[in-house]
Amino acid sequence: MLRLWDARADSYAEVKTAQPSLLRVCAHVTGAAGGQDITGLRVLLTADLLARIAELRNLQVLTVVASAAQPSGQVTALERAADALRIHPPAARARPHDAQTVLAGPIDVHLASYAASVDSTGTGLVARVGGARIREAGTRYQAESLDLHAGYGPDPLAIRLALMMFPYHQPADLTGDLLASARETLEDWRHLVAGWAELPSGPMPARIVEAARAAFGDLDTVRVLALLRGLAPDGEVPTGARLETFLYFDRTLGLDLAHGIGQPRN
């Protein structure tokens, strides 16, 4: 079961599809609010996570990015930033009132920031995404450019990981300390995965897979990351089992944890 916090009902609600095996998602992007606001990018990340989870549950996912009258350059910059965070591109782009027509059917899930307007009379579950800001001192990243390839550090996926450390419907304040911790965690996990890959693989622990499946079902990345943090040093779980679990979870998390496999190690 897939569940999201439904803003209309003010409670968790099951994601239901109007058409069997097809999930239609509309990500409403209002653009940057100025300064270091990355809320729009977080909406796209939430849509990406939802699509990855749904696809592992044998659903085809069609995502449309709906934006009002924004300067085309800003939309293009947002897409560049999304690409840097390994966010899959949408099936289409549209104005909000055209999204359902573009998707050729009723929208099942709307993802939008708390500031975005969503037609309350329309179809589908409405899930609100909390605001997000980068507050790292001295960073070259600015919402006006949204160019993560050129404007932020050696690994933009640290931002993806840092955002997933917060419940998607709550605010995310990415401080310098938090981003440094995310970068360190990525490096540690990739180093571990590269080392584990040199040994025979093994079946994933059923208890951890079951717990992760339940967490992913609620789009609860905080709980999934906690499972991985606990699994990494767990000597009672065979090395090969930890490898397979990390790689399987990464199909959803999108952190490129296999990056170091086959590369020279220090």
C-alpha cells in the first residue's frame, strides 16, 4: 500500500489510481522564492521518490510538472538542478489547468508546496511538501541560478540525501553542518559498498526489507535512512546481505551508492 498525508483530509490516505496499474502525478512548481529557497526542487524530488516506489510495486507512473507563468530560464535552471540530483525527468510539462489533459486522464496525486494553489474541487489526493532552504555559509548555490552542476560542491547528491533526512511534508533547513554530515555519510556508504562488492553476495535480511517496504509505503525516507545506518555496522548480518540491501534500497533513494565499485581504493 502507498500512503501520503492528504492535505484535504488532514490524515494519511491510500494512493488510489483511476486507471489500474497507472499512476498519474502532477508536481506543482511555483519557482524559487528568492535567496536560497529550493522548495520547487524538493517538490520534484518528492515526485521522483514517489515514482520510484510506485514502479517497484509494478505501477506505471506518468508525472507532469505544472508551473504557472514563470520565466522559461528559471524553469530550465530548475530542470538542470533536478538532473544534478538524479531526479527523473517528467513525462510532460504543462500549465496547471492543462495538466489533466496532458496526462490524458484524472490526476491521482498532486504534489505541491504549502504556498502553491491546487484546485480543491479537482480529482486526486493532495500532498503538501514542506519548504526547503540551503543555509550553508559561503555556498555558491543560489536559487536564482539553480545550477548545481557548477554552483555546489563536489557532490550535489549530498543535497538529495540531506532533504531525505526530513519528512517530506515538514520544513527542511539545510545548514552547513547538516550538508557536511550528508557528504560524509555518502562517502562512508560508498566506501563500504565498494568493499562489500569484493565479497560474495547474499540474500537481503527479511526483517529489514519488510521494515523498509512499510516505510517506503508512507514515503518515510527518514525511517529508511535510519535502517541503513543501523545495518551498515551490523556484524550479525553477512557482508553480502548488507551489500544487496544497500543496492536495492538505492534504487529508490537514488544516491549512487555503487559509485565506488570497481574503482581503485585508497
